[in-house]
Amino acid sequence: MTQGGNWVFGYGSLIWHPGFAFRDRVVATLEGYHRTFCMRSIHHRGTEDDPGLVLALDEALDARCLGLAFEVEHKDWDGALNYLRERELISSAYVERNLHLTLADGREVPALAYVIDAGHVQYCGGLPLEEQARIISQAVGGRGPNTEYLFNTTENLAELGIDDPDMQWLSQRVRELIGA
């Protein structure tokens, strides 16, 4: 394990909008989970009447998720943790976990990550990609259109050199559906 600050794993909107102070950010791998649109969003990217979809870490054998590890200095940790809990635990569909990441340089670090509670009512794992695209193309929530969330995440993954074929397919299909 490494010395230094605390670490947070970002795999979706945290990549492009962390919202907290950090000392460093490094591409990292989380084993045993994959990034997928498996959570119905009733606050940020949809409503209770017209839910959108947001990404979550869904546990699966042989799964792997590449994302960003953010190193947060000890002096900033309490503020970052309070912010993250307010943002991510709004409906208790996410569960806060301490998981082990492998950083791009080979270091292993413990990190805070938010994973989906597969028993929660907002969990919708296994939706076909076409259905995901249809939902994302139409939903809007308190933080804006679901399309913005998809496009920002996909573009930032590409900029980091992280290949995610499902995200790329969804972005292309949603652009077709909205006529962009």
C-alpha cells in the first residue's frame, strides 16, 4: 500500500466533475466491478415520474473497471467525504465501500467507492443497451439532461485513453435518437 492521502475512485461523473479538492488523479483499475447504467436516476438525471439512468459499479465475477483515482490530502478529507456523501447517498441506492485499486504505475491503494445496492428499488441491472439509449435520450433531472451525463462521461473516458465499448455505443446511439 502507498503512503499519502486518502483515495476516491471515480468511474462516471466524478471523472469530469469531482467537486472536491484533490492532490493528484491517476488512471486506476478496480477488479470485480463493471461500470454500467444500472441505476434509475430520480434526482440528478431524471425524476420519479420519468427516471433517467446513471452509472454505478455493479459487482460481477471477472469484471474490471478503469476509472480515475483521486488522492485527497488528509486536511481536505472531511470536506470531501461530506460532499461525496451528500452527492452520492441521496437515495441510498449507492453503498459506500472501501475497495482496493491498482494505479496505472502499479501501486495498490485502498479507495472509497460508491457501488450499487442490487437490492435497492432503483437498481435496474441487465437492461438492453437499446433500452438504456432510449431512456437516456429522453430523461432530464435536477442536474440536467441525461444525455449530458452520458456524453461528458464518454468524452472524458476517451480523453483518458479508457476504452469502454458500451459507453461509446450508447453515445453514438443516443446521438442518433436525438438527431444530433
